[in-house]
Amino acid sequence: MFGHLFRTAIACSFLFASLASAQAPVTAVEPADRDANKLDSAEAWYNIHGQTTLIPQGNLPFRSPYQGAFSLDPSRKYRATATTTLFFAARPFANSEIIFNPELSAGGGIGNPLNGSVGFGGFPNGEATRTGAPQPTPYVARLLWKQTIGLGGEQEKIDEGPNELGGMVDVNRITIRIGKMAAGDLFDDNAYSHDPRTQFLNWGLMYNGAWDYPANVRGYTYGGGIEWNLKDYSFRYGIFAEPASANGAAFDPHILRANGNTFEAERRYKIADRPGSTSLLGYFNNARMGSYRLALQTTGIPDITSTRAYRTKYGFGLNSEQELTDDLGLFGRIGWNDGQTETWAFTEIDSTASIGLQVKGKRWRRPDDKLGVAILFNGLSAAHRDYLAAGGVGFIVGDGRLNYGIEQIIETYYNCQLKKNLTLGLGFTGVNHPGYNRDRGPVAIGTVRLHYEF
């Protein structure tokens, strides 16, 4: 299985790299003109980038006196995910950009072989959100229009990169995005923990786990967002489509009744001349969700799907990052949601707190290597835990009964740069009370991550 995934991912990488190398003819320049040429290329009207990430992961056997429909299999298991993405950005008009990302994914995360990525609130492989099927499957991840409206005054340089065209823009500006995207593209960003392809893998570390962000089974949605950026502040709002069923692929067409709304205010600052930022996030989701309390009023084993009606879920989150030295960064998140309606799109976490560090390898003469370590605590609302204790299941957890305990997670990784644009990562995750159950675990999980980008 690993070999098949690896060959598929590498083949797609070479294809995308060929496209990138063909995007413009190579023109020789005199040494004196090289700096000017770099500036011109940074402001080109389009660019192409790509990535491939292969993640084999396995867990050791652990204590499990009983199992339910969505319990992590207690035996030794190994599974892998692979994703390949093309990032295409073009500027057909001044201040307007089109972003297009075809993506290919395959494999699945550790869990119940029949039900896929289950058994944890904080699942240990962030790429498993992309793998809706074990076989290689192509789809469109992003297709959106981005419009930047400059408001005058001081300018800053935006570096060229994936889904980003370089150039000078007004610091004081409004940016509008409309189309297919991931809600996490606009909200809950963090320099040290946001991308499972290069940073922490756990779902509760890459995003705020209590934010049930609007998305289909692969993590993408349709909608729009607006951002007002100032020198030290940013304010964002987005409205997105919700899936028609929990963790489903199709979206609910009743957009006036089914939608996810997210707000965020960010403050940037310096402490001892070191940059940092703190963001406050709030959200409310409208969808045809079941009620834990109503499900508990039915006879027999409660089934939350039988109580579905259009309801609202809301929550809040705090996200902070701080550079401590040139090579050391600190981050943390806390989050909470009301926990009265079923988890709909992301994962079964109603409250969360995390803190972590990222260290660059300059001290041991590996300046491009990175070491990360973080701890994470996840919890459930009273209604949610009562539902699981009565034998109910969600779409991620459900042991048939529950001896409730806070899910406690530690994750560490080391990324070694093998050559430019290619890194090999080794990681370990330890989970106590997986799926919030004191009767199960602890679970030890090992990870290998191979990441290539251009």
C-alpha cells in the first residue's frame, strides 16, 4: 500500500514540476541585471507551485476492554495518506487574482478499518481530512476569486508563494475572496501550527478543535470572506456552505438555513522587539443538526440523527503566537463551543487548550531543520458526554459506553531537510484517554512524513 501511494504521489509531483518549469522561457541575463530580473519575476502575472506529502503512521497495541462502532482498533495498525496539490495563481487584472488548486489524495488515517479516521477527538493525522477514499482520487480543492482594494498610505511587499502573487500592496487594504476554499485559509492562522504538511499533525493543533468549521469531508467549502487589514490589526468575516449531513461530501442547498459564519479580530504587536499576535475568533453555524439532549429522551440506544432539525451552534477561540528568539517560537490556543448539537463538519471537541514550541536547528548546525513539541487537552460538553455514555455515537468517536476523561495529547516532530524543497519528518504522538474514555489507552503513535514542494 505504501509503495503504491508513494509512486502515485511522486508521479504527480513530477508532472506538476514539469508544468511549473514550462511556465516561461528561460532568458539569459547579464550579472548586473540579475537583481532586477528577480524583482520582475516576483511580480509576474501568474505562478505555479506544487506539493506532495506522504505520511505513513502506525500505533502500538493498547488497553481496550470493550469497543464500539467508532472506537480506535486496539491492535497494531499501520496506514498511510498521500496528497499532491497544484497551486496555480493568476492576475488577469490589477489587484484581481484567480486561484486554482487541483488536488489528488489517497489512503486513510489509523482507526477502524471500516470507518476510517475515528477514535480520537484530536485525530493524529491532519492530512486524513483530505482523504475521502483509500484509492487515488482527484478533485478541485480551491477555485476562487481574490480582489484586493488598496486604501492608500504606507505600502508593504508581499512575497511570492503558493496561492500568492508577489508585489507591493497598501498596508491599509480590504481583501475579498469568493469561491471554493478552506475556511482555515482565512481564519485561525498561526505561524507555528497551521499546516499538517510541515508542522504539527494533530487536528486539535493545526486548527482550534472547538471550531466546527464549515467543510465537506475533504475540508473544503464554498463561500466568501472579507478582510480589512491595518498596520497592527486585521478584521475578518466569512460565510460558508455547510454539508447536508455530518462529515458529508454534499452541501446543503438551503443556504439561507444552512451556513457557517466566522468572525475574527487579530492584534499584532512586539514584545522585546519580537513579533507576536493574538486573534479572537467567534462563530455560529446553522445546519440540520441533531440534539444530544433530545436524543437522550428516546428509548433504547440514543441516535442523534433521528433528532435532526435546523439549529445553531456557536463558539469562541483564542489563538496566540510569539517569537522568543530568532530560532524559537511559542504558540497556544484555547476554544469552546456550546456542545448542544452534534458535531457537524470538523471533529468532536467542545473545549480545548494547547501550547507548544517550534525550534529551528541553527544551534546544531542544521538551520533549515525544525523541532516541534506541543501538548493538547480536549473536552466534551455535559450533554455530549452523557450521549456517548448512553451508547450513542458521533461520526468520530463512540465506544458504546464512556468513562469520561479529558483527552490528553502530546506531539513532537523533527523535520530534517534532505535537500532543497524536500524534508523528511519523524514524529511521535501519545494520547491518554483516547475518545475521552479512561477505560482505553494510552496510545503510542509513530509517524514518518515525506514532504516535497516546488
